[in-house]
Amino acid sequence: MVQVENEIGMLPVARDYSPAADAAFAQPVPAELTAYLTSHRETLVPEMKAMWVERGAKTSGTWAELFGDGDAAAEVFTAWHYARFADALTRAGKAEYPLPMYVNVALNRPGRAPGEYPSGGPLPHLIDVWKAGAPAIDLLAPDIYFSNFT
């Protein structure tokens, strides 16, 4: 078994705000993600489903149009790009060694905003983004640093 990434996430903000990232955020959400959301609508985690459905469950548009203007939308954008990167690493690794591969995630503490924890990783509220963006990964594993998790 191979760990592809360790506690992947963005700190201290929810996404990159460089000119290249701003341009990417203004682009349409990839069809692979909207197709996943549409085909899994009834089984999406509650946070993802609410964020998408409250904005009309659109199947095309920018990240802000589909997920809003705030940090939650920024975190979905980050999660998609991290997932695609981790998926590419996984595929390259499996091409050489066909072993099970995983990514672990430091779980966010309750009440923390995106950027106050490693945002964009395969967190429970973003698991659908990771399933859509990183299908080659075999396992997503939590790191739990606090005793009162749920």
C-alpha cells in the first residue's frame, strides 16, 4: 500500500488567490464534477448537496455560480484540483507498481472555517468532490487529532 499524499490541504486560506488561480476559478466547473453531482444527487453528503441544490443544481457555470462566492465554494475548487493532482500521481504510481494507494486527511474541528484547517483535502463534507476527481485512489483515510469527533 502506498500513501500518495499526507494531509493535503490549503492553509491559511481556502484556496490559492494567485492570478492563475483566479482565472481558473472564473472558468466553468469541469463537466466530470457536474456529471458526478447529477448522477449521485440522492446520495451526496448533506453539505455538498445543500450547497449545490440551493443554487439551482446547475450543470454548467463557474465555481461561484454553482457553489457560491464564499469560502465554501473556494474550498470545493481547491478540493477538485487537489483531487485531480492526487489522481494523476496515483495513476502514474499504479502504472509502475499496481498497489493499493491512499490519501489521508486531517479532519477539521467543528466550528472551524475553511482555511482554519487544511482545506480542500478529502474531508467528509468534500468526499463527493474527491470521489469524482480522484477515482484511481483506493482509500481515503482520516487522521483524527481530537477525542470528540463524530
